Amino acid sequence: MKKLLWIPLIIILLVIYFLNIYNFLSDSHPVKADVLVVEGWLPPESLDKAIEEFNSTNYKLIATTGVPLTPEFRMPFSGYLIFNFQNAPLIANQSKFSIDVNAMGTPVDGKFADMKFYINDSLAFETETSEDLKTYSFEFATDTIYNVAIWFPNDGKTNEEDRDLIVNDIAINGTKYLPRSENVIYDRGKRGGDDIYSANFATVADEAALILQKRGIPADKIVAIPTDEMDINRTSNSAIAFGDWLSSYAGKASLSGINVISLGTHSRRSWVLFQKNIKENIPVGIISLKSPFTPDENWWKSTNEVKRVLIESVKYVYTKVFL
């Protein structure tokens, strides 16, 4: 009989958990602050919100954090990955080139990323990618290559899926060229528009800083603070890196506070970790941005969002107990 009494108690606790956990993990608690910290992995819509926050308040600096990037280049939006050889054109031995492209894609509703490969602005090859990394090989007749452009035309997303094109590298006549190089740019949207930036960045923090600068934040107001750790405790290591930077920051004595911007249910954990790793007696607040993919009131209708809430709950407990 006593065992049966536990059943309604467990049910009540589960109901309380599901009714309150989303708001608990994603609440905002900002403070009066001079420094705004932006987690570099945030999607562009959220970076726009960070820019709005920075411009609407008297912040002295905006800091970006993040881990090292892997060598492949992920194209999260339709656009062009352009390799420019104008300064050192590639010359063919027999008026043709052999091309290899290592790429893969992610799907939405079973449709993977399309990839169109242009040489000197002429279409040379096109295909639909797959979830497996593949080498796509073809030949192209020309004496000289001045530029190569990989066009990803069919970006798409739902609450559950996000279609991206991922380019590992290209090889031209056996010579490999990496997308994260000085001569490569990512031109998002219509080619030749106003959303163009270098693909040559090594960390998520650097990428976010470039985007913020591109969108109007002065370069002298931005500081990128990357961490060396790529896979384990990424948020914790980003917070540690920021805390180390702050300890050596000349203007720390005059700071009134620090606000961290994060996304949805990740926010509570980020707040705790930055509070723990800032050694100075400076108030730390959190600004939680709403997910651009899942409305708050319907989070429980999304399988992915339910999984995310459960995972963040466990990670929050781990953070409080062990980090």
C-alpha cells in the first residue's frame, strides 16, 4: 500500500516539472552592464537581437565566445562559397581540369542540399548531396581558372530539420584547396549582395565577431575570446576563457556588470557557468533569446524540443554539482 502512495507523488512532481522547467531554464535576468557577452554559436536571427541589445544600451564592449571550428565549411543559408584565384590563376596543361569536391548535406522532408559548381561563372556541375560525405568528380574544359563558386540554392528549415550544405574541400588537378583560406569568401543570398564575409576564420568566436562587425558594430567595440576546447564542456570552457580575459582586462575595475546572451533553455546553464568563472566581484546577468524555430508555448509539441529540455535539465544539474 505504501508503494502505491509514491505513484501519485511522482505524477505530481512530473507535472510540476513540465509546467515550470521551460521557463526556469530560459528566463532572463539582466543586470545593469557595460559588457555584453554573446555566445558565438547563436543563429543569425539571434545575433541580430544581440546587436539590438548592444545598440539600445550603453555597453562599452561586446565579446564573442566559442570553440574552434572544424576544417569543413557549413553553409547554413543559401549563397555562394567562392574561391578566388585572380591573383594566381590556375593554368591547365591540356586545356581541361579535373575537379573533386568533398561535400555532404542535411535534409528537410527528405530533400538534401543541392550543390551547383561554377568555374569562371559558368555552370560546370550540379547534384543533390546526401548525408554521407562523398567525392564528386568531373572535368571542365578551359585553359585558366580565375574563380570557383559553389552555390547552395535550396536552404530550408522546419522545427525538426535544417537543410545545410557542408563543403570539406575541393581539389583541382590533384591540388587540394580548403574553404577556410584567405582567398575564400561566403556570399550569402544573391551573389554580389551586401552579406559577404571572409570564410577564413578559425573559431566560432571569430565568426560571430566578423558577423557583428559586418552588421555595423565598430571593430574597436568587439573582442573575440575563443577557447581551445572543441568537444567537451564547451560552454564551461568558453566561460573560463572569458573569465581569464576579464582578469587581465585593464578596464575591469570600472565595470558595473556583465550580461550574457544565450538561447532558450541553454540560458540558465550559461548564466551559472559565467557566474562561476568570473573571479571579480561583478554582477552577471543573463538575457535569454527565444528560439527562432520553436514558439515557447508549443515547445512540448516538438520531439526535438522535448529532448532538448530534458538534456538541458540534466546538464544544468551536472553544472551545479560538478563544474
